[in-house]
Amino acid sequence: MSLSLLLTAVVALLAAVAAMSLRNLVHCALMLAIAFSGVAALYLQLDAEFMGFTEILVYVGAVAILIVMAILLTRSGEAPHQSVLTAGWPAGVLVTVLVFTLLAWAVLNSTALPVAGAEAPSVSVKQIGTELMGRYVLPLEIIGLVLTVAMIGAVIIASREGPPAPSRRLGATQVSVPDAVIAVPPAPVTTNTLVADVPAPKEGAA
């Protein structure tokens, strides 16, 4: 294992951990983009050029940017006041360690490891790009159009704001709140109230 591959793996792992543990959603999205970039760099160093470029175009160039724009449009980038860790985080760590141990044991004891690797395919990234922009250009354009329509719809939904609710006085006091209008009925008028409001006659008046 080369030093550059090890450093890329460490950077991708640290970025993934930061994406889960940071409090600000914008920072989490940026760390996620760095993690995707690290995975793409790993693919490129392992001579998987198509997977590396696909990771950059799809995940870094589309998914991560879409997450950042969704956070900015919905105004949800503020850091939460509650703690990032929940009460059951020790159980989650324990389950993660057990699953990782089970997967490592299965990989190390697999019978497919001693088998020699297959020969490198003769198809290059240039040939794949030529096929995409030639024979499969129509499906590619349709996918781009669908993603564009979805992005425009997300912008319209996120920017739509309803008008403020007007407050009126029609025999009752109304309190305007953002989601509803609560009507508060007036206080009942009783006989005692009417008698108390009449002033008493002065002494000696005719």
C-alpha cells in the first residue's frame, strides 16, 4: 500500500466522521463533498478511472451540490441547540464495531482472496465517453432534463411563502399566529356587571 493511498483513505475517513459529527448542516455537506472526493481519488489511484470520474461527476458534482443548495434554499443551516449525540450512542458504537469485525472476518477468511485478479478490461474511459455522447446521447439528455426540472421544482417549493394572516375584530378578539387564527370570545356580560356600572345617586338629590 502506497503512502498516497493511505493518506487519501485517512482524509476520506476523517471527512466522513466530520460530516456525521458537525453541528452546522452546511459544514456537514461540505465535509460530505470532501469524503466523496477522497473516494474518487481512491478509485483513480486503483486504476478504476471510470468509477473515479463517475464519483466526481455524480456525487461531488451533483449530489453534494444539490444537498448544499437544498440546505441554503430551505434556510436550515443553523446549528441545532440540542446535543449531536443521543442517549443511545454507546449502543450504536458497539453495533458498528461488531458489524465491522464480522465483515473483516468474512473478507479475510474468504476463498476468493487467493484467486488471481482478472485482466484489465480493454475498454477505456475515452471509449465509454464516446458511446455516451454518441449512441446513448438521448437517454443522457433526458436524465439531465429530469434533474433540471426536479431542481426547478425544489427551488419553487422552497421559495414559496404564504401571505400573513390578517387580524380582524368582528365581535371577538382575534390573535394572529403564523399557522392559524385563534378567536378569543369576549367576556360575558352579566346583571351584576350592569348594576355595578350604574353610578349610585347622590344624597339630597331630588
